[in-house]
Amino acid sequence: MPSASRDELRRLHFIDALFAHVTGHNLYLAKQIKSAIAFSLAELETQTAAHPEFAAKYDAAFNAAAADLLASLFGDLPRHGFFHWDAALTPEAATPLFARAELMAGLKQLARYRESTLLVTNLRPALIPPSKRATPRRQRDYEEALGFIRALAAARTARSAELQLLFL
């Protein structure tokens, strides 16, 4: 299990990458955003300190809070599109058929923007559950899903558009 300081550093770099257009890759500003998100999850953080088995739940809540903050930030930018797809929303959401339908709806929504961001969360936990072994088949399914999403986004985005594809 990763140490707390390693998790904090991972979250800091995650926030820095996610909010780079706001922070300009300034880690001090990224730390301020990370602290604000952590403050909103203070109760869950306290529970996680007492029960280390809640770490995955805290990570999921932290990622969801960061995605919500990013969505609200992009909502204020009229020329920048944003779509968030949570692959763990339903048990079958990460399967190719359902993933394609969800992603096509998102790409259709983003098509009118010159700059846009497509955020995909919980793909790995949906295909490789933390409670189960990462078998070669599950690893292969995950790698194929990543390739499928990248190829679909590339094929369905206009050449003149700039799409940022983020996986959390």
C-alpha cells in the first residue's frame, strides 16, 4: 500500500496536470487547489486516517471532487467544451458497446467547440477491480479500452479542433 506522502504527491501532480491552464504548472497554486478539495473532504479524510481501508473511497471522492471543480471551471469558459464520463457508473459502462455510446454522445456534445476536454474517470477500477487480481486478460481489456477510446476520440474529432483527453 502506498505511503500517505506518496499519495499526497500523486494528488498534487494530478491537480497540477488537470488545472495546468489555471496554475501554469505552478505547484504552489496546484497545492492550494488540492488543499481546497481536501478541505471539502475533511470528514472522509479523518475516517481514512482511522481506517486505512477507506483509502480507495477517499481517492474516488477526491477524483470526483476534482472533476466537478473542473466541470464548473470549464462551464464559465464559453469557447471551451467539457465532458466527463465515469466508466464505473454502472457495472456494464466500461464494456465496448456502452462505452462507445457514452463517448459518442460526449464527442457529439464537444464537436461544436474548437477547444475541449474529455475526462474519463474510473476506467481502470471498472475493468480491473481493486478487490480482484489484475489478470493478463483484465490487463489486456484495460489496454484495449484505452486504445479504443483514443482511436474513437481521434476519429470523431475535427482536425481543426483541439481535444484534451484525460484519464483518471
